[in-house]
Amino acid sequence: MQFGIGAVLLWSTVATAFKLSLAHMSPVQLLLFASLSSAVGLTLILLLQGKLHLLARQWRANPSQFVKSGLLNPFFYYLALFAAYDLLPAQQAQALNYTWAILLSLLAVPMLGQKLRSWDVIAAVAAYIGVVVIATGGNIASLQFDSPLGVGLALLSTLFWSLYWIVNTQDKGDPVASLLLSFLVALPCIIAVCAWRGELYLPAWQGLVGAVYVGLFEMGITFVLWLTAMRSAERTAPLTNLAFLGPFLSLFFIAQILGEEIASATIAGLCLIVTALLLQQLGPKLSALRQRAQ
């Protein structure tokens, strides 16, 4: 639980860190320097664990796996996500990003052969109503978005993140080594995009500090904390429930540090999204209990 609480607390700060960093650098620059920081951090973790030799072994076993996963995350996922944060208020971007788990359950039907449950459909409807509430600022009838491109990019990022998890269901190697290989694959692509855009230079130090924070506590170390929590827990359910505090803690940091006034539509939409995630997890269990009672 201590590892889990640490991971959730750190993840709840990153939306604020994204926005602060983007005030001093472009989305592609943030991706470059954050990815470099994450790669260094993950390398040190593997070195301390005595697992650095796994990189070559896992790469030789399935190089195409890491090419696919590296292009999806961090390359495409964070390009879309950081661009969305650049266009939207942090409160909107972070709330929309939480719909990835709903999309993952829907994509798992055609891509992994899983069955579509009624609870998945109910959760998807609730979550995407929440998306419309947030994106329209509560004016659902008008269907007018302040930044259609920003909303589209935020939702596109959930597609890349869901595909990344689906691709990685085939990966049986050490997860930290696999994540580092994904970053090593993506870095040349990120550098190429930075060079093409004429942004291959050092930004202001404030942006660099933010990028290092994002790289360590969004992309790297926090993943290891959460993985350690899941592996050492006797029951994973309390950890999963703990994760639902993340988006609300994130709103607190956004309000206190960024000074954004949290809109009632954001809270209402986020509540719908979190309710959808809870329904997706608890619905099948409630159905099973009902069947046993009968």
C-alpha cells in the first residue's frame, strides 16, 4: 500500500507538471527531454537490480515487439497527450485521458478475442457522456467545443495507450527492461521530429526541470513503484481502488498550483468517467454474486 500510495500521489502531480513545462517548451521538446530522463532513470534501476543484461536478451527474442511498443509509447502516445495539454486546460486533458481503460476493454473484443459484456457497454456510454460534458463545458445541447483539436488529441492518446497495452500482452520479459527498450526505440524518432521542427535545442531551465520530473515520475520510476506494489500485495483490489483517487487529487494540484478554477462540468464529467470505471470493475462481480444467490 505504501508503494501504491506513492505511485498514485506522484501520478496525480504530472498533469500540473505537464502544463508548467509546456509554458517553457514545445510538446515535442517535452517528449524528448522527458524520454531521455526516463531512459536514464530506468537504466539506473536495471543496473541496481543487476538486470541490465536482460536488454540484449529481450531485444533478440522479439525485436518487432519493441518497435511496435516503442512507437506507441512513448512516441505516438505522448506526442498526442502533450499536444492536447498544450491546447486544453489541464483539468480537461487529464479527465479525458482517464477514458483509456474503457477504450481498452472495447478494443480487447476484436483484437484479443474477449467477449463484450453488458457492463462494458454501460461503462462506455457513461464514460463518453462524461467526455461530452467535459469537452462542452456542460453545454451538451450545443455540442460546441472550445478546442476540438485538443479534445481529439486527448482521445487519440487513449487509443495509442490502449493499443500499447494490447501489444504488450504478448511480452513475457522483465517489464522494466521492456519499458526501457521501448524508450530506446522511440528516442531516434523523437529526435528526428525535433530536428525536423527546428526544435533541437535546450529550452529554458524551468522547462528542463519539468521535463526531468515528467520523465522520472510519469514515465519511469512511478511505473516501477506501481509494479512493485502490485507484485507485493496480497490482494490487488485495494490498490486498484486507490488508483481512483488519482484524478481527484490531480484536480486539487491543478487548482492549487496552476490556479485553474475547476469547472463544475469537469467535476461532473470526471465523476461519470470514474463511475464508468467502477462499473466496469464491480459490475461483473455483482452479477456473479446475484447468480449465486439465485
